[in-house]
Amino acid sequence: MFPNLFHISLTDEGLIALSVRSSENRSDEFFFAKEDIVPALDDDPTDDEWSGSEVFQLKRKRTRGSIRIKSQGHWVHWTVRRQDIEILNAHLKAACEEAEDGLERPEAVVIHSDFKKTSSQNMLSQEDLLREMRTMLREELRKCILALEAPSVLRKEAKQEELLQHPSVTKPADTFIPSDLAQGLEGTVSVQGSEHKSVSALEAAKKLKEIKK
């Protein structure tokens, strides 16, 4: 069923079809010529009088509005919010701009009353609705977890890629030997006593040899 109280459309013949939702499961559809609607448009909200034709009339008040349609020799009357009447008036003006002139209004009224069956078939049970909600919540939670984990995973992958491209090499520790290590060193050199003894024996042998000559 259409969501608003009134629904307006044009027929193939150029007539204005006005559907009024009389209950949750029923709407009544009336047909009008362009000339039936135009006199009721832009009704004066201060005169508290009906404006319109012999078959269609509107009346505005400060907070309320009324519509009445003559069907099968008697008036069918609805009282609604002023806002609903303003919306109806605007839609009727738009329809009149496209409707054909000089058409004869039919007396037929079409009653639609099969909305209850259709809506019950399309309506989800409470259990199905809860199941759908749980599925949606789980999906949203999964997306949030992935969004939180993504930065750390990317950083880890980037670190691994960097290590592969630039592997670390351990260099041996250098031993530093200063070039002026020997500067400023002082000490004495000692000669073993055996060396002095060898020199003295050699000189004695030379002297003995000279004496024998």
C-alpha cells in the first residue's frame, strides 16, 4: 500500500485518479476530470467554507483540513491534518497540468482491499528479523576487527621486506694499535756475564800463542 493518505495518478485516458487510504488494508480510488478538481485548488483557509465542484471539494482550517467526494449520490467525507491537505493540493495541481481537458467523469469507484494479505506475505517474522540483525552485527564487528588489525600486519610485512632487501652484516671488531706506541719508552740492555768470559779467554789464548813464538 502507498504510504501516504492520498495517492494521485493519471489514467491512460487522461483522467485524474485519486486513491484515499480509508484503513490499513483498504483504499478507495475515485476518478475525476480536470474540471472537477481545479475549482477546489488553493482553498482560502480563512473563510471556513467548502471550495470546489459538485463532486470534489476541499476546506482548510488553521490546523485541520477536510476533503469530500460525491460518490453514488452522497458525500464521502475525510478530516485530516492541515499538512495532508497541503500535500494533496500540490499533487492535484501537478496532475491538472498534465490531465486532458473536457473529459467526462466516470461514476466508477475501485476498492482495493487485498493489502493485508500482501503485506503479511512480505513481512519478516520476529525471529527472522533478529537473525538478520545478528548477521549484520557480526559482519560489522568483523569489519571493525580487520580494520584494527590491518595497520599492525602492514607494519610487520614492511619490516620483513626491509630485512630481505637490506640484511644486517656483523663486522669484526677492529683492534686499534696506536702508531706512536714506541715513543717515550725508556730502558736498559744488559749483557750476560758469559759473554765477558768468552772475550777474556780469547785474549788469553792470543797472548799464549805469541809467547810460544
